[in-house]
Amino acid sequence: MVRLIISGCNGRMGRVVETICSADPELEIAAGFDLLGTGEREFPVCSSPAEFQGQADVVVDFSSPAALDGLLEFGLKRSIPLVLATTGYSPAQLAAIQRAAGEIPIFRSANMSLGVNVLLELVRSAARALGESYDVEIVERHHNKKVDAPSGTALMIADAAAEALPYQPDYVYDRQSVRQPRGKTEIGISSVRGGGIVGDHEVIFAGRDEVIELRHTAMSRDVFASGAVRAARFLTTVGRPGLYTMSDLLRAL
């Protein structure tokens, strides 16, 4: 039995995680954390991690960057692993996560979907094969309630391409302010926000005489929640501190 805490339990993703856990007899929701209030739930809900005095094996976080300090303090004090599925962290917060991972297991991914992580491998292969002869553009689309832009997944895709390209690319987010031809070392990243789009990421490799497009579309939030729960199970088995990613999980599978 894995005892799991849902951070951001009153949010949309938190409720999807709850549904998945409730249907699995090997998972128990030990508690929920939510900065916005307790709500009426079938498990205890704390407005701050410091309030929780019970026992748990792992925390799954789908809240906001504002909750990070409390989660890291809680994880370090109680030696409880953390699955961080929130996006929009600042450089200082990313550094804090890295430091904490020296003492407890932390799993962090801007996208918990198995399909997206397959897409990343395809992007690396395409960038390696096409090199500097093709321009790389990324278009990401999300619902109108998403706060951060570009998405964490779009940046993951850009980083995957950058790893394989024969030059150090420059990320360009806003062409409206750039009154000049596209540079050969650019990776353009464009954001769309509208309606109820769960998540759509398109990668364009544009050559002189042909265009190659790779695309992932999430049809529901279940793919992210399922991946996060799978990551939580994985963290309970690693037995040592470290910063883990979906690549580590895929190798373990």
C-alpha cells in the first residue's frame, strides 16, 4: 500500500489524481494540501504541509510554484519523496529543488505524459539528423486558464532539440518585437491560450524544400495524472536521494 498526499487537491489535476487513487486498492490518500482552503473531502486537507502530522510515503504536487517552499521544507523534515508536476518555477526555485534532491528523492517533470516523453526522443533524433539545415519552431496550445507561457513542455521540447543540434540555439518567444529575418540559430516558441484545450504541442522542422512536423495532443488530463501516480510509485522504490525524471521511470519500466 502506497500512502499518497495530493498537493493542490482542490484543483482540477488534484481531483483527477484523487479519482485514480480511489480506483486503485493499492493506493491510499493520506491527506491533501491546498493553499486555497480545505473543502469537503473524504480525507484530511491541510492548508499548509506543516499542519500534517500523519504518515505518508510520497507527495504528488499539482498546485503552483508558490507552494514549493513549504513542500520542500516538509519533504526534507519528514524524509518524504516529492513528485513535482507543477510548472512555472523560477531559476531560484529550480536551484532549491536541485539542492533538496541531494537529501530526498524528487521527481520533476513539466509533463508527466508517456507520449510527450516519446515525442522528446523523436525531436532529439530529428534535430540530430537534420542539423542546421532546418529551422525549428514550436507551437504550444493550452486552455485559457493556464498562467505560465510558454508551457514547461514547450521548453522541454526546445531543450531536447538543443541537445542534438550542432550549435547553441537562441530561444525566441516574441517575433513582434524582432524586426529582422529569422536567425539560423533560433528556436521559435509560440503560445496559444483558448477554450478548454488540454495540451497540444507541435514541433516544426522547416527546410528549404520540405517540412517535417511532430505533434502530441492530450485528449484529457488523465494522462498527466496517471503519469504522476506512476512516478509516485517509482519514487517509493528508488531508496536513495536524487533528482529523477521521466527518462528514469521509462528505464525502470
